[in-house]
Amino acid sequence: MPRFSVIVPAYKVQAYLQESLDSVLTQSYPDLELIAVDDASPDTCGSIIDEYAARDPRVTAVHLAHNLGLGPARNAGLARATGDYLVFLDGDDTLAPGALQAITDRLKATGSPDVLIHDYARTFWSGELVRNRLSHRLSEEGPASFRLADRPALLGMLMVVWNKTYRREFVEREGLSFPPGLYEDAPWTYPALLAAESIAVLDRICVHYRQRRTGSILTTTSRRHLDIFDQYDRVFGHLAGRPELERWRPALHRRMAEHFCALYADPRRLPRAARAEFFGRACALLRRYRPQGGSGALPLSLSRTDRVRHTLMRLGTRRTYRLLSELRSAGLALGRAAVALGRGLRESSLRLHYRIQRLLPLDPELAVFSAYWHGGYACNPAAIEAKLRELAPRMRTAWICDPAHASTLPRETVALRPGSAAYWTALARAGYLVTNVNFDRALVKRPGQILVQTQHGTPLKRVGLDLLDRPAATPTPDFAGLLRGADQWDYLLSSNRHSTLVWEKAVPSSYTTLEYGYPRNDVFHRAGPAEVLELRERLGIPAGSTAVLYAPTHRDYRRSRPDHLDFERVLRDLGPRFTILARTHLTYADLPPSPDTHPRLIDVSSHPSVEELALASDALVTDYSSLMFDYAALDRPIVIHADDWEAYEAARGTYFDLRSCPPGAIARTQDELVDIFTTGHWQGSRSAQLRAAFRARFCQFDDGHAAERVVRRVFLGQTAPIPAVMPLEDRRPTPAAPAASASAAPAPALAPVRP
């Protein structure tokens, strides 16, 4: 008897079915049976299912003689299920990696409830991934399991079958089954939640719900959408003869009204000739099942407009309903027009304000900083700003950042909201401008202003004009604009000779290159052991654990976040002495968080300082991120996980083959990566030799005094005495936490390097 029976019906989903089946069979929790039901699909779904059944004994193929629809197809799979718990998945959706492990862990923690509700994310055909907007209702705080009456707001979530896991004995006891027709989920999910003696929640994305551009029944115009009335007849029929459930009638009535109004408002579903019939039948059902009184168990959170809509539909006043909808649409359109007009007037006034401010004298004691496209206090600009306040206390500093990041700024620095009048005043009058990306394209650099471009990494991937022949990987096609921006640079900061040569060729202009090192890396030579231990404690790294910072870069050839590692499996294979600090690339900041959960996996994607993460860790695992060049200044082990080097090099292009001069051991697969750590090769003598050569080439100027050199040269106008660059052999980077180092397995005398 398997732990899970995963039932996947398939009809006209041949383009997505393999991905759906693979998402089940590659789960890290393998104790499952997969029942794939071919609903007499006219495409190749049946043969795809047979192929999977032939090569994996966990797959049971079911073929229906005639197309019966989604509900009966699920029933056919249900009849063959033997697992402890039932999981339903549509043939074009997928299970998130690690979903079944997370579900089984939660089931154990909550005492094997009848129903477990978990979260989902919509995956759009454009590649966008959007988490369920009601995910906050799945908070795991409070009792581990409960009845619906304890958390009635759960009834307001999407009433589908696939965002829940059901105990099979409970389903059989209640006699639950799916009816024919569309909207078959309603007569299953409502009775299941009402009857469940124990319910639990899992605050984790377990299902990726595909939003197809075409082909989905929810975007197809058909009279079949009228099936919704039969389904709600079944829902309220379930209440008949059950006095104990009568108190749920107001809540179910409201949910039915919401469903009817949403369907009626969607122009893609109902044929024009069926709209009057739909409204009339909706009116009849809303009247028939209207509760006699009371607000119901579901908290009332409807807007006034929705309440009016529900009432008008129940009264059958279709013309008034339509008039209200048209007036609301017109009002929204007028509102948008007014906002656009106001925005235009505001922008015009700000442009005039900026022109006027440029006529006023420059303020030589004001310096404006920014980093990462209006991000918080970070990177080279932050290190320079701090050193400037130390060495030139007369200077005033301001930082351009979105309001969400204002809390990261030191008290002495003024926050500038992008686009505000104060922002344009500062850009017009500041004597110094410092950034690691670009300032506003509308910036008109004045004579006497000094602009410092610090950059934010050593370029391994191609940049600037070197992307002219790679349009698919180009961050911006506006090369003329790129060069116009570079023409405003007075100084460009470089951390090594390789960077100097790359930037002078890829972004040619008349700026002066300062080979001073990266100020953000100064902390690697100035932090003490106590600070390292304090950082580890703040991040939640267990005492004595070996902390591995995993920080991959983004991929130009894909929009979605790549899943390079199965963290659960890696941590299982590495053993209890390892902890992974996982940092997602800034490019994927707007995507939902990774669903991976493990007690020794710490998501540090939102941590404001990557330098602090580097100090707290004992080793770095990355692919092609420029972080490797900074981390090498720490002289701590680095492992390269190059699982798609050929694809990355072909898409973006690189300046050298990293495999020929790596900063440490190289793994091509996850198994090789695990082997490098379990055998101790990550900190072996051969890895140390590679790292030493890498440091000599790429850490020429990072000696802990880069920020001081910048401030003395740019802001104080000194050419001497500027601190000379310390020889590499004389530098003493901050050591890793001694407890963590002691806990690591002893390294072999000579460690082989992965080719």
C-alpha cells in the first residue's frame, strides 16, 4: 500500500502531459502510485501514458472507451487507488519539486488529518509565476488540525480538488465521488470540507496551476458552462437531510453567488445567446437556496459593489445589473484617464523643476548614491558612502532607493524616493554621483559634477558592446543609450586587470579607470571572528555546522527560475553537519519563493548584504556568478557547479572558459557536487592550489583599503598618500568560524579536480 495515490486524468493535453507525469515520478518522496487516466483523448495522451507505465511499475494506465469528462475520469482513477492519501492533479498541471515530501511531513506533524489544504501558484504561458493571493489563509499557526468551523475563511479559497490531499478512508466513508459535467469540483470539495473531522494546512506551493493561452475549458465559449447550476444543486442537495450542516447555508449561498457573478462577467465563456438563460437560472437558484437569515459562518468581506451585484442577480434584474457593470467599467476608465492626466501633469512639473534646479549652483559637499536599480544600502556605493562619512565628515550623503528599502540606510544618510522633487533636486545639484548600475536616463550631467561608476562584479559573461551579436541575451538593445550613459562617467572602478580590459573595450569612453579594488570586499579583511560568529547566530546556522553559501546566477535563455539542485536530496546525502544558505539571484526577486523546505536549508535571498553571507559561510557553491571573484578574496573554498556550461556560454557568451582556470573543484552534476563535499575535495590541497592561482589573477587590488583609495582620490583630491595595494602574500582575510572548520571532515592529501 503506497503512501499516496496520485490521480491524473488526461484529455487533449499531449503537449503538457509528460511534464505533468515527470513532476510526480521525480518527487523526492517515491512512495506513490500514479494512476493516469486516458479519457478517450483523440491525441497521443493514451500512448504517452502507456510508455510511462511500461518503464515505471508505479504507473497504472487506465483507458476509457468513451470521453466521459474530468469528473468520471477521476472516478475511474479513484476506483483503482490503494494509497493512504489521494492527490489529484490535472494533466496539464505539475507538482512542485519536493511537494510530496512536504505533504507527508505535514500529515505526520498534524496527526493524519482527513484533509490537508496546501498552496498553489499560477504559471502563465508567458512564463510568469504568481502565487495564490489568499495564501495568507494557510498560516500554520494555531492548532495543528481543526474543523472547518474553527477556520471558516478557508471556505473562501479556490474550491478545486487539486489543492488538497484527502485521506482515502475518509473519502470512502463519506462516499465522495465526482459528478459529470463542468465545475465538477464544487460537489466534491464543499461536502469534503464540511464533513472532515480534522483539517490541516500547509503553507507551501505544492502545485503549479497552468494558465493556458488557448485550449482551456475556462477560456472556451460553450453552453457547457451552464453545467454550474446542476453542480450547485448537488451541493445544496448534500445539505438536505443534514440539520447539523444547515448553518453553512449562508456561506455556501454567498460562494455560489460569487461563482455565478464571476462566470457571468467573463466574456470568454458564455455564448451571447446563452447569457439571458444563464442569468435567469442563476436568479432561480439564488432564490431557491437563499438562507432564511443570519450572516453565515464565512466572514463577510464583500465590497459594496459585489453585494449589490449578488442582490441584483438574485432579484433577476438583468438590465439593471448590466447597467451597473457598464457604469462601473466607465467609472474605472475615467479613473484611469484621470490618473494618466495627473501623472502627465506631475511629470511635466518635475521636468520643469529639474531644469530650474540645474540653473542653481552645485553643492560640492553633497554626494548622491544608488545601488541595484533603486535598491537598498549595498555593494560598492555603500562601502564608499560609509568611508566618505568617516574621512570627510563635512560631506552630506543621500541615497536613492524605493521606500521599501529606506530602513536599510544609516541614520546619517537621507533617503531619496525615485521620481520625487527632492530626487531631481539632488541629481541637479549634487557635486558627486555614485552608482553601481545607471542613473536615470533623463540625467543631464553638469560641468563640475563627478560621476563614479563602481560596477557590481567582475565580468565573466559578455557585457556592453560585446553583446552586439547576441540579441537574445542583450539586457538592453539601446547600445547608443548605453554609450551616452558611459560618456557621463568620470571614473570607473575596477577590481582587477581583467575587468579593466573588458570594460575599456565593451564600454569605450573617456572615463578614468581606478584599479583600486572593490570597496564592498574591504570587510573581508576587516571583520573579526566575533563578528563572524554573531552573523552565523543571526542567520540561524547551527553551532558546529559547515555552512555552504549556494548562489547561482540568472540564465539569459530562460525567464523562470532554474532549479539546479534538489536541496532535500543534497542535504540528505551530505549529512547533518552541513547547512545550505540558498540565495536566489536578484533577477528572480519578484517570483514566488522556492517551495523547498528543510531544517538545514536557510533562504537568505532577502538578506541585504551578500558580503555578510560570505563572511558567515565556510564555502561557496556557485555556477557563473561574479560572486566567485569576490569570495576568492576571502581565501575560502569555492566549488563550481557547471551543469549547463555549454548552454550558458552559447546563450550569453563568456570572456574565458571557467573550466580551464576554476577557483576550485568543478562539478557537472548534482552527484559530483555531493561527492566533492563528502570526500573532502572541496577543501583539499588541489582546490587550494586552484584558488591561489585564481586569487592572484582576479583579486589583485582587494586588500581591505579600496574604499579609502576611492574617497581620497575622488572626494579629497589626493594623489598621495593613497594606501598602496598590499601584496597578496601579506593579506590576512577574515577566517571562517573555527567551530565550523573543525566540524568538517579531514581533507585528503591531494584532491582530484573535476574536469
